[in-house]
Amino acid sequence: MGFSLLLKKASLAGAFFVSAIWLSAAQAFCPAPPGLTPVVVQRVVDGDTLRLKDGRSVRMIGLDTPELGKKGRTDQPFAVAARKRLETLVAASGARVGLLPGKEAKDRYGRTLAHVYGADGANLEAQLLAEGLGFQVAIAPNVDLADCQQAAERSARQARLGLWRHSPVLKAEQIRASGFVLVTGLVSKVQRNQGGVWIELRGSVVLRIAPNLLSRFDVRSLERLKGQQIEARGWVVDRSRRGGLEAGQSRWLLPLTDPSMLSAAP
């Protein structure tokens, strides 16, 4: 059934009901809270973004799916699969979903930041994570569901589903471009200064925790990371292109905003 027909049947009137007939496994990870805001979806933009009938764009919190190709670029692996799966989930919900807005309401592009739930009460981010169609991300202050979303991703990783069929984790020395990465490396140095905590990996990558986010982390544990093999995730930046790379500094900078973005290497 296409979205056009679904939208004709969709209505904002009435309560947001949780079906007892079909309960997704994702509900075990992030069950629906009370007070969700019902909305109607006009279309699925990609695996983690929706366009609503009221004109808003919604960026789903805690989920990053592979990028669809733009301007002649090739789709990243599983990008189309993630979008199609989200389309299926939204269609199964009658194009009506419930939103749980983030503490930070909008991103820098003006998109609404929210967790999205189907009519059955299943969290759609957790559903995609549990099927291996995206990566869990945690960007403060929108981190309330980080633990359950992390558990959803872990289940897919253990089962080697989707993106986890072949490991997407890069070694620090393999990074070649800015963008979202999962990276593993040996910690060569941990330093704390006015700029926060800096965790250097062999292979020209440095992880940074800004001063205003340090309260979220166990700083003493961070200081003991030297010599350990760790895994980190986030959006890496090429400092050499910003004119901010000084002699002896790591080229690649990866900001960390939540403890769930850093772990011991599996």
C-alpha cells in the first residue's frame, strides 16, 4: 500500500494506541513511554529521516544509517535497505507515528530531533539497529535511550546482521576521509587540559571530550586507557583541511559526546 493511500486514511484525531496483536522485538529494547505526540508521515527521506505532512523534517535520535548517494556518488552499503525498511515500518503503522522530542529540539539544519515509535509501540530506531541497518550514536543532551539502543545494536552485531555481516570497524591508520566512522586503535597518550580530555590513538587519530561534557564520563577511567585497545565512533574531522593542524598533532579528530561512543575493543 502506497503512502498516498495511507495518508488519506491517516488522521491525527484520537489517542495513540499500542496494538496488542503485533509486538516487535525492538520493544524489549526501548518500550514506548506515555505522552507521545502523534504525527502523519508524508514520506521517508532516508533510513533515519522522515518528512511529515505538516512540513517538518524529523531526524531520528540515536540512529545513523548509511548515506544515500548524492551528486553522482554511490549509495553506501545498506543505505537503500535501511530506507526501504523504514518505509515498510511506517507503512505498517498506517503512516502514523508517535514522536518523543529530544531535549535538544532541532539540529543545525533545522530538523526536528525526536525518537519515533510505530503504532504498535515499537521504537523504530531500535528496530533498525536490531536488524543491523544502522549504527547507534549518542549526542548529548539527547542520550536518554542510549543504553537500550546500544543493546539493540549489540544484538545485531552478535548475530552479524546487515552492516555487521562484514566488520565496518576501521583501524586508526585506515581512515581516509571525514564522516561517520567506527575506529579501533591502541591508546598512545591521554592528556587533560583546558580543551578537555584528549585520547590519542596510534595512526594519527585523536579523540576529544569537551570540558562541558566531562561530567558525563569517568575521567579517572579515561586516564587509565593508555596502552589499551579501544573502539570509538562518531564523526571524524580532517584537521589538516581546517588549517588547525600543528606539527606533531594527529590529523583526524573525533569528538566524543557520550560514554556509549567509547568502549574496549571486542
